[in-house]
Amino acid sequence: MTHPYLARGQAWALALRTLMGYPPYEPTRHTMSFCTSGPRDVDDILHLTQLATEMQKDMLHLTFTELDDPEPCMVSLVVHLPHCVEWMPGCQLYAASEGAPVDLLQGGKRWRIDARNQLVSDRLPPRQKLARGHWIAWKRWRKMAEETDGLALAGNSFVPQGQPFAAAIPVEAIRVTN
């Protein structure tokens, strides 16, 4: 048996990936990685930036305070910048309308997925639209996470703390014992 956290985390990550407009399949230009875990300390953050560097992908990270929490408490990005890989915690979700893609607001920028499946930044939306855009994005994300809960996707991996991506274990091979 696997822990319910694995399926729950996958549902939340898949839902946000979909709402941001990243394809549900592995695209030709696979530029993003989506992951979940518990709270991160400095060593864990360095590990995530090393994994992003190793995979040569930007990363979206969902933090769950406890394994049994029903939803993530924080969204973060690990982004390749011209001279470094930066950890950007505390992203705010934003959707301009009910049908618009969900973007992430962090570091004074609006981060979105472009037509080439790359994470790119734009200017922030007008200040007066932020609260409503945040509410719309969370409402849509919660609904989609609920709809995708229990959906089993192949190809997910668990990377042990401090290990390289080469040491990843397929989620299907993980068993929880009492």
C-alpha cells in the first residue's frame, strides 16, 4: 500500500499544472518539473535547486505542512535565471478570469507558462484585481484537485533527501508498512 499523501500530492500538482496550461503529457520541450513535499529547510532548498540544475528544468514545488493535510500550504518556484538557480517561496496564485490560465505572482513578477511550455515572467496585474484573481485561482485549483484525486499517473518518482535524481525511486515501487 502507498501512503494517501502520494496520490493527494499528485492530484494537487497535476491540477495546478493543468490550470497553468502545461500539457498533461511529456511535451517535446519538457521544461518544468512538478513536485511536492513537507516543509523545506535550507538543506532541502539547496537539494531542490541542485535537482533543478541536474534536470535542467524549472520546478514548481508544493509544500504540505503534514502528510495528512488536505491541501498544500505553500507554492514555490525553483527558477533558472541567467547566473543562478533561485528558490522563490510563497507564490500567490492568480487567474484574470474564470477561464484564464492560473499564473503565479512572486518577486514582483507574474510567472506563467508560454506557448513553448516555458516558465516566463511578465508584469504584475493591476493591484485592484489581485484579491479577486487570487480567489478565482484557488477556487478553480481546489475543484480540479478534487476531480483529479485518485488518478494514477505513470512516471512519478520519489527522490530521497539529499540524493541526485539518478537515485529516484518510481512511486509504484514505494510501499508503506505499519
